[in-house]
Amino acid sequence: MNTIYDIIVIGGGPGGIGVSVESKILGIKKVLLVEKSDNHSQTIRKFYKDQKRVDKDWQGQSVSLDGNIDFFDGTKESTIDYFDSLLDNHLIDAKFNCEVDKVIKTNDIFEVNTNCGNYFTHNIVISVGRMGKPNKPSYNIPPSLRTQVNFNLDKCGNNENIIVIGGGDSAVEYACELSQSNRVTLCYRGASLMRPNPTNKEMFEKFVSENRVTSKLGVDIEGLESEHGKVKVLYSDGTSQVFDRAIYALGGTTPVDFLKKCSVQLDEHGEPIFDENYETKTKGLFIAGDIAFKSGGSIAIALNHGYKIATYILNKI
């Protein structure tokens, strides 16, 4: 126990960056950010298409920033660059490729067990995303189709017949992006798309009207089968279609097992319990970012979480 940090932040997304940077700006010196992947903002890097628009006011929510971070509209690339500059300019002590196994509290000190050593702190903030564990369908995916069924765009090629499954912003963006070089169908069980922000909804309607994307709404999917090495989609109305590839864009789930190992108490739905300061039932342990939302979250709101938590901890110190 050579160093006992004031704050250890688990997760290098917007919420984690917000806590780390705001803490340093407010004068809290001993702050450590740990991230299991090789860089910050993995959800943005992995799940956002290149040049994806990133809005401060997500899904039409007008968000006033409370803290010192001046987040602004931009793209995937400019957002990553901006977060790079925040971490560099404020000399954030960050350890990447550092995966947390569990968190143990003894008296008033937290011990954070990781694959790169054990660290100790008075306060801990968990700001891990939901997209690291994307939602999957209730039916089984045949093992023979594992390479053709994806949850992001990593393995997509050109000149494929692709079905995108989902009704949110990611599904719309995937479908429109892929349509540049593929035949694309977007399938959603609802009769209309209610979740995408107005810009994405307008874009989707334009692509459909121009026959660049096929809209298949109001029908659910009951399962997948392999047909001659391709993905056969079985619909709830008794019909079926065959595609080269299926991409699910169903959002993500709370990492329940991880939160339990970190001493976070959960409600009956598996969601973390926290108060108005984002402090959990375990005093000194906070939640920020995506896992503080029941569904998809806003970068600007996650940054506000960081400011509020940092301010609360500063006053407590």
C-alpha cells in the first residue's frame, strides 16, 4: 500500500474521463483511471462508424454542461481527439490493458484487484459501458453462422445482402452506412421507428424512399437457420428470407456479474442502486455514465455525472 489514491476510476469512456478530468481540475491530485482495453472510448471506437456524427444534445435532449469540460458537436474522430487532449493536458494517470477482477472494501479503503496489480483508494467510480456486452436475441444463433452474425460492423464487406435488426440510432446508422456498398434490409418488430433521433429518422426515411434501404417493420424474428452457408431469417408471420449477413443492433446490458464483484448492490431488475450523488449503497463507491441509464445514454450527461461525483468527493475530502 505505497499509494492510496483519492479516486480510482474504472472505465475509460466519457463518464470515466469526466470524473478523472474534473477531479484533477478541482484539485484532487491522486486520481487513477483504469481501462481494460488498449485505449479510452472503446464504445465510440468500436461501435461508431467512421465520421459518425456525435451530438452534445443526444436524441434531441438539450443538455447544459455543469462542469469544466466544454463538450461540443462533432464526429467520432473529433470526439476521440478531444478526449485525447483532455487526458494529456490534465496529466491523467491512466493504466490501459488493465482489467479489474473485483473490488473489496475493508474499513474505509477499497482494494482494486486487477491483472496488472492491486491498487488502493478512498473512493471508487465505476463507469463501464453497456455496449461491451451487447444485447443478444432470445433465440440461439446456430454455431455454423457465428462468422455471419455480428453485433457491429467489424466483419462487413461489400456486395453483401445484409439484414440489420434493431430500431434505434445504431441500427439506422448501420443500415444507411452499409447501403453504400451492400443491399440492406432493416428489420424492427415495431410498426414504426420511435427511438432514433430526428436526424437519423429523417435520414432513414430518405434512404427508404430512394430504395437504398429496404424497411421491414412490424414483424419480429423467431429464429435463424443455416441455408447453404447463408443466414435464413424466420419471421413471426411465417415467412423467411436468406441473407449473407445479419447484424444485431439491440443495445447493451448491465454487466451484472462484474458489478456484484465490485460490491455494488442491484435492484430486482439487475440495475445498480445509487442516490442523487451517484453513490451506491457502499459508501465511497459511485456509478457514472452508461450504467446509470436504463437505456442508451448521452455523452454530455455522462460528463455531468463526472463533475457531480468529483465535486461531491472534493467536499467530502
